[in-house]
Amino acid sequence: MKRLFFLILLGFIQHSGKSQDLIKISPDLELIKISQRAYVHVSYNTLPGYGRISANGLICTNGNDAFLFDTPWTDSLTCVLVSCLKDHLKIQIR
């Protein structure tokens, strides 16, 4: 029974890994497509005493419109993300 559970779990993990698309926007910013209408953005910042830390946010799309839930670490990374969405993916933040 444990072996069957493990095989099913492994199948789900492998399937979920294949359905995600990674877009490397910059060394400190990535965009991961998790469904037809949703992306996770991951930004990185170096904090003294802690090192390089990641932060996540969600982007939900509806047609050419998008809603941004949480922003990257800095204002400049947020501008880069919004520009990428607008220029390359033709998505407008609302």
C-alpha cells in the first residue's frame, strides 16, 4: 500500500513539474506559469546577515488584464516585472 501511494505521489510531482514554464526575466526575477491564467513571480534580494532571500507573488490574468498580488522586493524589480508583462506577454496590470 505504501509503495502504491509513493508511485501515485511521484506521478503527481513529475506531472506538475512538466506543466510549469520558467521565464528568467533577470538574475533577480523569475516568472513561473502555473496555469493558463496564473503566474508566480519570484524575486531575490540579498539581506546582510541572511544572504540571498526569495519572495513570491501571484499574477492572475483575465484576457489581456492581470491582477498583481504582492510585488517583488524592490520598486525597480516591480517596474521590470510590469514591463515584461506588458511588452512580452501583452498583459496589462490593473
